Amino acid sequence: MKRICIATDEDNINDPENLLISKILNDMGAKAELTIWDKQESLFKDCDYVLIRSCWNYHKYPDKFIQWINSLNIPTINAKSLIQWNIHKKYLLELEKHNIEIPKTYVIQKENVKDFNFNIFDEFVIKPAISASGYLTYKYNKNDSEKVNSLLPLYSSDVLIQEFIPEVIQEGEISFVFFNNSFSHAVKKIPSLSDFRSQARYGGTVKNFIPNQALKNKAVEIVQKIMDITNECPFYMRLDAVLRKNNLVIMEIEAIEPRLFLSNSNCDIFKKAWQSILP
């Protein structure tokens, strides 16, 4: 029997998706246990795999998180190298070099932001280059440089500055979920009328989305390019994108601890991926 530690943070150990994943794995013959990544380190030593799940505080302690990942002498899901590639949003610039469309993006050292020419954008988004769940993510217009400068003491890492994509609020953001390079399902994340961020904590909502074959093909092509870039086949991956002029514009690649929007009705591909690991 394979023992799988499902890594989470303390606040999300009873997250419904975690509980569903644990049940699926136990039903498949594994012994799955929810384990707090930064408080129960000793429990990871005796497991066969560590499934990185809701470690949704990692961005506040990125050095500690990477040190913990690297200290594990057992396989992680996803792989350690993929997690390290994905943790800093400079990976977006690498995607652009491989002809994957992204918003116009700049990664800038915090101390240089004050010299940035914000006039190149009508509206822009600023966030830490290591961030998650909309943490310290704000939208401004080109005349708001003083407001931006007042934010800088809050940032401890490099800063990401991106053009604002209006389709995010006009049409919503599509999340494509893959397991072992196979498309599983998609959802559309829709911000509230009073915000541009789509997370539930900011009033965002989620609805099922069935992409047409052309969209699925575009998403599959992007995943294949990411595999070529990283030399890794992700066990799970979520592409967050908006549709602009019939093309997918990638907003984020989620390969560390994404919400997978799993349910009992869409978990067949998830189960199939685990069949390659569990006896």
C-alpha cells in the first residue's frame, strides 16, 4: 500500500477538495493523509509520495518552502524542478520567448520600480513576482505611480508589472486542468462587478466551461511547449487564460498547488493519472 502525504497549510487542511482527493486515493487502495507542510515535517519521512496541494501560504515564506521541498528525499507531485521553475513569475517571460502569448509583462527589482515608465500602459496590474491567491495584487492606471510607490514597502521580492487585460472582467478567465498531459476539464472564473480578481475571497464566482475542440487544441499545444521548456511532464497543471482575438493569452501557469476544481463528476482523468503510480 502506497502512503501519500497530501501537503497543505494549517488553514486549509479540511478544504473540501483536499477531502475529496484523500477519499479518491484511499478508495484506490492508497493510504492518503493530509499533512501540514510547515508544522508536521517529520510525518513526511515515512511516505512514498508527497502530493503538493493547498500550501497556500508558501508565497509568504518562499525560501522556507523551497528548502522544505528540496529536503524531501522522496518523490514530490509535481516534481521539485517544475515547482522551482513555477514559483517565480519570470517563467512568463520564458513562455513569451517560446511564442506563447502573455500580457505585456515586466519583472523588475523592487528598488527599480520607482523609475518604471508607467505611461506605457493605460491600466496595469502590479503584484509580487512570488505570489498566490491575489496576494498584494492591485490594478492602477498610468497616473497612479505615487500610489504604487507607497506599496513598495509591502513587497519583499521582485515585482511583476503587467498590462491589464480587460477581457478578464468582460469575459472571465478560463482555467484548463490537465493531468499527466491529458486535458480533464475547464471552468470559467468570473470576477465580481466591484473587483478584477477572480478568487472567491474577492467575490469571484466559478462556473463549468466546456471548451470547443479548437480551444482544447490550443491549450494542449501550450502544455506541450511547457513540457519542452521544463523537460517535465506535470502530473497536474492548470492553465489560466483569457480568450482574445481567438487566441489564448496565458495569465498564469499553476503547477505548484492549484485549485483543481475537482468534483465527483469530473475526476476520471485524475483517477487515471494515479493508476500509473498506484499498484
